[in-house]
Amino acid sequence: MAPKRVTLADVAKLAGLSTTAASMILNGRPDTRLSKEAHERVLAAAAELNYRPNVAARGLRTQKTRTIGFISDRVATTRFASGLIEGALAAARAADHVMLVLETGGEAKLEASALEAVLDRQVDGIIFASMRARELHIPELPAGTRSVLLNATSQRHAVSVLSDEYTGGRTAVEVLARHKIADGVAVLGYSEEAERGLFRSVAVNRRVAGIKDAVAEHGIDVTAWESVWLWEADTGYVAAKKILRRHPDIRALLCMNDRLAFGAYQALQEKGLRIPDDVSLVSFDNDELASYLRPGLTTVALPHEQMGRDAVSLLLSDDAASGERLVPMPLIERSSVIG
């Protein structure tokens, strides 16, 4: 037979106090007016009996389950966005909450069942997260259900946490301006056609707007905007070779993400061009491999962990303002821009 669960009454009996007094001490009530010796007896009794509070019963009394629902498409299973969940988990632990993580792969049926699962468990709030910053279509939630969107937007939900892509785009251009690179710049990766399509990204449009505004302000001549649909190393390699063939005097490549930059490194090295002496590179994301390239890649980082922490903080806050919380994108300077 399974051992009998230790109850609050058992702890109180061993400590020689009432159940009410033991409850106040274990719940950290500051106004118990009980002696230090009484506190020590209760805590010692709880430790001796290995007492675990009944979370479900406490939830019924307080209307708080200290549980957060985290529903995403592919955040947990991709390294590109795992920082979102890492930050959220850290913030949940710090707030003495547990997080129920469900991943849907973007499938409508799984999204509906995931939402039912967290609502059935009466979570204190729900974070809806996306691997790629985009607009989400979220069904109407029961009245009083707290929700925050993470790396996403929605017309139905008022609070969202996003990276500050516009300022991030400006930051990348300002690196080139600071190093007096004013011409022979190519932007690798933006696809206007893709941005008008089904999978258009909230982030990319803002990033490009920041790039374009900063280029105009600093008087930088962009020689080419090379459109790339898939942002991977092999497509970056092909696109960079195309740029070098058409514009052999190129001085800098501004890549829309680090994976494109990885491919560009290979194309430049095959051509016998040195980074940064011949061609400088600036990129976005701060992928794990960026620091291992030689020379190290200068990149504007996606602040995924901080975004996850902020999402939990907003979800649990009593006075969270509606609108977007934009998290700064830090510049990680390495050695890919000429000094």
C-alpha cells in the first residue's frame, strides 16, 4: 500500500500547535504574532514528516494555482527560440510558479486541445509564444483569463512581448557608419515578396524599416538588396556568391540573420577575400555558432531569454499596461567589421 499523505494536521500535532497556527507559519503570514520558538517547531515538524502542501486545496482557497500555461508552436524543440522558454521558466521559478509547457507544431487541432488542457487546470495565466515573430490567431478566452503574447502579436489580445527590431536594424547600420563604411554595402536576406505572403513576419518588416531609415540618415550607399526566401547557410552562400559576382568591389555585407552570414563567410573565403580586411560583415540573432567563426561575427542579438522573463513578469503583474513591451536587442561586437 502507498504511504498515507502527511497532512497539515499531522504537522500541527507534532509541533504541539493548532492547525491554524501551523498553517499561518507555513504560509509565511507576517502577522501571526507567534513566537520564534513556535515557528521553529512547525518548520522542524514539517521537515521531519517531509510535509508537502496540498497545492490543489490551496488553489481552491486562494483562487491561485501558482501554475502558468505556456503554449507555443515550436519554441521548446528548436534551438533558435529555446531562450524564450528558458527565460520564462527561470522567471516562473523565481515567482514560485510552475509552468505547464505544451507545443502544437502550429496545428489547429493541437492548439485547441492545448488551450483546453491549461484552462482545465485553472492556470493563473497563459503565455502564447511563437518561434518566429508573427501574428497569432487566438480564440476568445474565458472572462478573467490573463494572457500575454511572447514573440507574437494578436488583434484580440492586448499585451505582447517583442524584440525591438526597428532599433536593432538601426544598430546594425550604425556599426558600419561608426567604422566609416559609407558605400559598397549589400543587404542579404530581405524578401519583399515573402513579407506579403502567408508567413510574413512582424519582426522582419520592422528590422528592415530600421535599416532603411538608418541608411538614409547616415548617407550610406546600399549597392544591392539581395532577396533570399530561406534564411539558411546554403542560401546565404549562394546569395553571397551572386553579390560578389555582380559587385566585386563590395565592402560590407549586412546579413538578415547569422545563418545567412555563415554561408557568406564560405563564399568570401572561397573568393580569397579576407574578413574584415576586404569585406566586413554584420548580422542578427547571435546564434550560438557566431562566436566560433573566425573571425568572430559581429551581430545584433535576439534577447529571447529576457523576453521570456518579461512575459512571465507581465502575466503575474496586477498593473501590466496593454500594448507592446519592446525588449532591446544588444549589439555583440566581435571581429568581423574592419577597425
